[in-house]
Amino acid sequence: DEDFTLILTTTDGSVNLNPDEAVVTIIDDDRVVIGFDPDLYTVSENDLEVFLTVRVLQGTLERPAVVNLSTANGFGISAAVATDDYTAIASLPLMFDGNDTSQTVRIIITNDSIVEFT
């Protein structure tokens, strides 16, 4: 976003200016939105992998952009845990430019014989 200031001045001694300044903010509505599409995936353990799509959801890139993908364990009784259930990613840079509007990421799923809570 960008802003500028408007200022009132006077040489008339009988006029009091209050407030004598105002700020105008121009909201940048040209931002590019990048995200998961879709944002919910279901996979069976015996599939051994899942492919996720990250794409430009809104706007047009005027210059290259990099977003970083990482994994985090789930929460609660049905939490998937790195190494036990999937291969973790600490930080995977995904590069987007005017020609690349989507990136596909492969996550390896661990197929074990442990009966887990659902």
C-alpha cells in the first residue's frame, strides 16, 4: 500500500485549522495471491505419495516470486507425524514467473502396518 498526506494552510489569522493534515492510503489491489489448490487432500497409505498443487490464484506476476513450502505434523489423536507417516520437507522453494502459474509438489507417504486411530 502507499500513502500521501494532504495539508491545509492559511494566511488568514481568523481561521483556525484543526486538524490540518489528512492521510490518504491507496490500497494495492493488484497483489498476486498464491496458494494451495485445492487446500484439502486425502490419500491412502498404500498410495505411497500425494501430489499437491500450488498455483497463482489471483493476479498476474510482473516479476518472479518465490514461496517456500514446508510440512508440519498434524494435531491430536489422528495426527500424522513426519518419518512415521510421511517424509518431511523443511523448506522447498517454489519459483513462479510469468510463464509458471502452478507448481506440483510430491509428498512421500509411509505405508506401515500399524493400526492407527481415526
